[in-house]
Amino acid sequence: MKISVLTIFPEMVEVIKKYGVISRAVQENKIEINIFNLRDFTSDKHRTVDDYPFGGGPGMVMKPEPFFMFYDFYVQTFGKPHTILTSPQGRTFNNDLVKELSLKENLLIICGRYEGIDERVMELVDDEISIGDYVLTGGELPAMVMIDAISRFVPGIISEESVIEESFNTGLLDHPHYTRPREFDGRKVPEVLLEGNHEKIELWRRKMSLKKTIKRRPDLFLKKEFDEVDKMALLELFKELINNVK
Ligand code: 4FL
């Protein structure tokens, strides 16, 4: 999969390639990340990317020409991309959208700025995406958030199990995790995790997941389709509840 970014701050976005899981995926050619400087596609001495808004008003507007210049070059070089503009006006980024985008072979993310982009650039844009209801100084961090989330779904980047176990796939929040030591300043690891009974462990984890989901995300709990383990876990939770009120 190829992901490209068009920005006026390329150095800011470059760091996404340098760390952890994504840097490994880039080295192993599982994803290709290309970052382009919009100023390289200007044709004046000052490399101007913005100008005053027609009709007046505060702030500047990004000029259309460098975007079209870039887009021509991009399509010539890499073929037609699925083009995203980061924008607070876009549809909100979520796990379903991440999965959908991870299936694209050629993604181009244009980093927007709040003051705005000349409307004629929208002709090049397939999708406007927001990462949440707040305003940032620019679309660089949203682009990096999207690359991070999308990369995780590219086959072979992280273990299939890790992706399957995630809350947005199971419909439940995660259970607690423990590692060594078994006891630390009197704080003990739950006994069930030390006994090695895998069925019991699964049931315990599911109970903890269900409890946390009911407490923090009742919306997810109400949408959840329960499997047999969920039902057993809920039954035990109810039993514990009944025994405590009696
Ligand atoms: C983009 C905010 C996506 C939230 C300013 C320019 C933004 C943003 N999600 N704020 N782009």
C-alpha cells in the first residue's frame, strides 16, 4: 500500500516513518510513505501557497494552482489516488473508516489548514475526513493519526490476533493486563491468571471486559451481539450481584 501526504510542513510528517511498527513496515516494503512539500509545486520566486480571500475577511486561503500542479505530477508518477482532505468539516474518522481506507492501494492525504483552501481544489478530493470535533492549526497531525491507524490494518504489520482482539472488533472494551512480578509492594496479580486454566482465564477476562463496557460505554454494550462466552460471563456477573444483595 502506498500512502502519500501533501503538506507545507514535510519535516513534521516525516517522523511518522521513523518509529516502531511503522518504520519496520516501511523497511519491509509493506507500506510506502511519500511526503511532498506543496511549496515545491509553486512557480513564483517566493514559493507562495496562500493569498487573501476574495470578498474579504480574516486569514488567508490556500491557492489552487500548486495543488493542481502537484496532482498532475502525482497521477503521472503513481497513478490516480484515493484523495483525502483533512478537515474539521469532514466525516469523523473511526474504525470502520480505517478498515475501508486500509483496502486502498494508493492513498493521498492533503493536509488542510483551518482558514481554508480554495474551493476549486475540492475537484481533486474524494473524501473529507476529521479526526474529531476540535480545530487544529493544520492537518499534519490528523494525517499522521490516519497513517498510524490505517497501517495497523495492512496485512502482516501487526499480528492478526491483536487486531481481532481489539475492542472495536469485539464490541467490548479491553480486559486488564498483568505481567511480572506476581506481587509488587503488596499489590497482587489476580489468582486466576496464575493458575493456567485457560477456560477460566477467558471467562474472567470476558467478565472484566463486560463490566468495564457497561460502566464506561453503555452505548457499545447495547449494540453488542453476545456469543456463548459472553452469556456465561454475564450469568456469572448476575450471580455475583444477586449473592451480594441477599
Ligand atoms: C482536521 C481538525 C481534521 C480535526 C485545522 C485544520 C482538523 C483541522 N480533524 N483543523 N485541520
